[in-house]
Amino acid sequence: MALFYGGSSGYNFRNKSSPPINTQPSPVDLGFKMELVMPFWGKYRPFTGRCCQRCTPKSWESFFHKRLTSLGFCNVIKITEENTRYRGWLVRRLCYILAVCDWKVCAETPGDLQKKILGSKRIQDIVCQTVPRGEGDSPTAGISVAQWTKEIHRILCQIQASLSPFLLRLCHWALLKLLNQMFLNVIVHKGQLEMVRKAAQVPDVPMVFLSTHKSHLDGLLIPFLLVSQGFAMPRVAWDCKAFTPKYRAMLTQLGGVFLPEGVEQRQDSKQGTLSKAVVASYVEELLKSRQPLLIFLEETFSGVLQLSASSKEWLSLVVHAFHSGTIPNVLVVPVGVSYDVAPDLGHRGQESPAQTISLWTSLWTVCRAVYRRLGCVRIDFAQPVSLQEYATNNLSGKKCIGRHLKELLLPEILGKSPSKMDCEKLQRWPTGFQGEGAKQEILVDNLSLHSLIAGVSCSAIMAAEVMAALLLHKHQEGVLLSRLMQDFAWLTEEILLHYYDVGFSGQVRNVVRHALLLLRHCITIQHLSVGDVLVTPKKTEAAVTELSQHSAALLPVFIQESLAGCAINALLMELLPFLGSPEQLRDVLLVQEELHNKTFLLAQLLQRDFLLCQPCESVYSYCQAAVDKLILCGLLVAEEVPSDVLVCDTSRKRFKATDDFGDSDSDYGDDAGKQCFKVNQQESSCTFFVFICCLLSPLLKTLDRAAAFLGELKDPQPESQYLESLHQFLVRKAREDCSFECANMTLTAISIQIYKELGVIREVPGQKEATLHLSETFAAKENQEKLEKFIRQFIYN
């Protein structure tokens, strides 16, 4: 919902389709009466989450109409007698029960599911290859049939459990009561619901929802939303490693499905082969019966964008069912979930991948959430995508020829690269795709990334996230409330101009008070004698960690600007030793080609899912668009090349000032065909430059400190042990300078993954887990220092 609607006259009137935020009396009395009204140039909320026009042009035109954007919002947890078929005094008190009883909860499982799976060609082939044949006997005769039936039944019990409509209605009633205690509202756009409803009416085509993952509550909240709005209840694909066995058994009775044991084992393992065959047949039967499936794309408690391995497993099963001809098509619907404060936010980025969550841990988290009152929730649906169209366009396209990250970036780090790279022809090739199924694996990987980008782009930015970004990256030493309100309005306008939506509306004063109330554990408020209020973020570990987790939601909005901003910083730091003082940097001209190349180097170092770079887009064109965005926002200003200004052009491996009048003409001629830019020195541009660089700093600092930790890897270590040791090292470093945003378990895992792809760390597969070795190249201290220097150039200090 758009924030501030109004004309240039400055009057604040809100669109009727945008419900105001529910602000309660705050225990934090700001004591400052000020109303700031900023007009927003737009009548309706922008339609976000459009699918890729290059890969799915037909889907881009379908399921969308301009009128959908003006249908307004609804609060799905606000149930009154209007939501029932009855009226009266008693109905108003029993409206929750009556409404839940009217919902269509489809919990039927085909009674012959086990028989169909046992009779599938995939299972029969395994039986024929495994069961010894006796003369005149069928391979599935006698006791062999009973053994196979028992084993298949055991695997099916690990995947799902029988559902009870009464238990599901009881759970939905309890969840409705709980959501009203935890949140002020749960908002969804009516136009998006109409779009999904239209897609659900396509005959014989099942729907698969691919959602972002902000909390474990998502697995209950999204099915509740769909059922309450008249959709079929989806099966929810959970990550089996995240829960204890008893908790997992309870979730299967509420519609959860899990990958069975043995799926991740080697291909030649008998148990792994049978488990994969059973779960593949189960997904086929599930989609044939047109039951929706909900898959979470992100890692649990990641805190940053990272595709999960289990989501790719489930999505590969869906793609395989389509390729086998079992179903003619699948409609993929990306989903974005946004919380003011997620119920389990305190765990995000701090949990080890080996840790599991118990039922009691979840109940304690819910009790804390009810006590804290977590603000608002927003759920958005992106445009449905036809899997048939996407697969046709991707499999028939040109084959991508690229190089691995080790071949691409390592020579540049070690100083062995040529003086000038042809970045347009250099592309990073994804690792791990081998064999006959490589095309399908690449298709699954690309579809996952496309869906993640669509889900993130349609996710609303909440008030607490905007406020946390301002306090952490712009006002670390404190700020007056009047200035904070102006910056809040400015940052909100920037988010809307980047075609992202915000999950709040109303007057700035009320929204800012609401955000400060949600972040009250992270800030201190002091009333000044001048009538203003001083807001200061705390420097404690818990406060900085929570603020960084909130502010991470703004990185997708400004990721390209952050990438180009850090590249500019690297170019300026490269030139600094040649200057007498840092003040002379303001007169430096940056060559456009060199800026593109430096941005390209940083983009190659990071992962595509982190950068939200679409698979159908080359990395170099992505970097060109990043630089262009800084030009459009005014941070870079085009300049001609005068004779007395330094030109930053490392493609010629030198920095020159044309003070020698004898060859000034030739120097100018070298730069005549090059576009040069100067960093805008206005205060607003400098502030924005620092802000976008700081958004990317947590990951870059983590990579820098992980490079400094390489000396600790003297002996081979199991990956889990090395991950824990590196995380403890980052925690110690963070306590020295209060940079607790870098002590994130997911950022630690990402840095290890990047160094494995880069060839810094070698991975040797083992029976239980992989073992990490320091490569021979980086056993030398000199090369470790070169790696640290390469990464440190992009970090803004």
C-alpha cells in the first residue's frame, strides 16, 4: 500500500484502498508534535512482481489487468459477522467459529495413493532390477510384494500423514485467535487475490507457490490465507532437518510434507533410489489431483537472500513430473511475505544449519511474540508463470558458455590477469551441473532464481525496516526526531521510485512513532530542552544484530546501486596513494569502461541469488545497469576531460595528470573517446553514496575477515567444524568494533561457499560430511594478503 498520496499542494489525503496503520498508544512518549506531509506522485499502488518478459512473454500478458491495482486491500484476520451467513448478537461473539466452519478445507488424500505409487513404472523398474527372479515367478510375487509394500508405506509415512478436516478447522480457529493477538493486521491485496483466483480456474493445471521465507510461521500463515479466501489448501514442503522428529510428525498432520530419508544419499544407494522414486511418484500424483504445493525458496533464518537446497529438490520433482508428461503444465506463483517484526527474528542468522527446532522452542517464541505485539504482516502474490512456456524458451535457447569462478577471478586477485578484460564475453558458469540431467538442473536453478527475484520484488518494505536502515547506516551516533522524520520520508520516496512497495500508509508522524515503538529495545530516546527528541541506536550486540536483520530487507531495493557504489570506492582507494590528500579525490574523473569492469569484478565474486541477477541477463549488462542507475539518480555526473584533472583509468595501469604541456594533446586524445564521470559532491549525494555502500558492507566485511582466518585452516577440518570456528572468530572481531552485523551464521556459510568456488578452499567429499583443505595457492601468506587486499578495496570505511 502506497504511503503518502497527495498533490503538489501538500495536502495529505490517503487512497481509500490503502488502510491506515493501526497505531496504539505508545509507551514511548516522543513528546514532539510535528506533522510532515510529503506528496507521492501516483494515484494507485504500483503492480509489482511482474514475471520476466524475456523468458515468459505470454505469461507476462496473462492474468493481469489494470483494474486489479485499484481493488484495495483486506485484513484477513479481521473476521466479523459480515464474513458469515448469519447475523445477530450471538453471531458477533461466535463469528470466528462460524467463519472457520464455512471455509472449504479439502483434506482428502486419494485412497489408492499407495497402490498407484506401487504400480507406477518407476517403482516397477526398481523392483525388477532388485528382486531376484525365481523360475516361473513374477518379480513382485509372494513375500516380495509384501516387503515392497511395507517399505513404500514406511517412506510415504515420512512424506505425509492422513489429514483430518476437524483438526485442520480447529487449527485454523486457534491460529486466527493467535494472529489477532500477535499482529495488528495481516494485509493482502485484493487485486492479487483475483489474479491468483483467475489462474486457479485454468482447467487441469495445478499451482505451485514459491515463497520467500521470513519465519516458520509462514508455513501456517500462507495456507490459512488461501483457505480463508476460498482457495484449496496447499501441501507445505518443509525442510526436514529444521525440526525434531515429534515436531515433524505433528506438522505432517497439518498438511506438511517432507523429503524422506535417503533422498540425499548417493545415487547407487538402494534406499536412496527407492526414496527418490517414491517421492517423485508422490509429487506426480499430488499434481495430477490438482492439489497446490507450497515451497519455500530461502534458507531458514538466513537473514540474507540465499536459495535453499531443499527447495531445489522439491522444484526438481515438479519439473520432472512436467517433463515426464504426467501433467501438461504447471502455474508457478511466487509469493512475498513481509513482517514488521518476524516472530522468530532473534534466531535469524544465528542458528547453525545442524540445529533443529522443537515444539517447545516454537511455543516459547509464540509466547514472546504475543507479549511483544509485532506490528503488521503483508503477503503479496507475484504474477503466475507457465512452466511449459518457461521450459520451452529456456531449453530451446542458446547454450551458455562460461568459465568457473576460479578461472575467471583468481588471476585478477593474484595479479596475473591481462591488462584489459573483455567482460562482455566472460560469464560465470554455475558449478555442480554434470551428467545427462544437467539441462534439467540448470532449468530448476534458473526457475528458482527467477521466482525468488519475483517474490522479493513484490514483497513490501515495512516501516521498521526503513527505520532500522536509517539508524544503522546513516545515524549511528543519534539523530533528532525532526530530521529522522524527513529522512524517513526521503527513503520511502526512494523505495517507491525503485518500483518497490511499502507496507504502511498514513502520516509520517504516526508511522515513525509506530516504527520506533517496534524498535524500542534497540534505541534510546532523550527529550531535549529545545522541544525536540534525540533518538540514538544502542551499541549492544542484541540491538545491532536486530537492526541489521531489519535493514537487510532494503538491500534488494538498492543492490545495484550498492554494487556500483562499492566499485567507485575501490577505484578511488586505488588512486589515493598517488594523491597528496583525500580531499583531492573530489576532482578525480572516473572512466566509464573502467567503472563497468570494477563493478563486474565485484559482481562475479558475489552470488547471483544474493545480487538478484536474473539468469537470462548477463552479469556485465547487469553491471552496466547498476552504473546507469547511479547516473540517473545524480550521484555520477558526466564531465569532459580537462587537462589538469586526474583520470582514473586502470586499464592502462597508470594514473596521470596532464601537467606536461608537451604531450597534453596526445593525453587528451587517449581519453577523447571515453565517457568520464565525477562523483557528485553535494551533501545529499554524498550521504546517499555512504548509505548504499554501507548496505553491502556486512557481507564484504565477513569475506574480508574470513580471508584473515584462512591461516587457521592448517589441517583439514570437517565443514561444520570450520563453520563454527569461523563464526566464533567473527564474533570476537565484532565485539572489538561493535560490527555485530558481520557475526551472522548465514554470511559465514556464504563466505565459505564463495571461497570454495574461488579455489581458496578445496572440498573433499566424505562419508558423513565434506572436509575442507586450504588450497596450495593460498597456503602462501602472500596470496592470502592479496585476497584480503582485493576484497578490502570495496569496503567503505
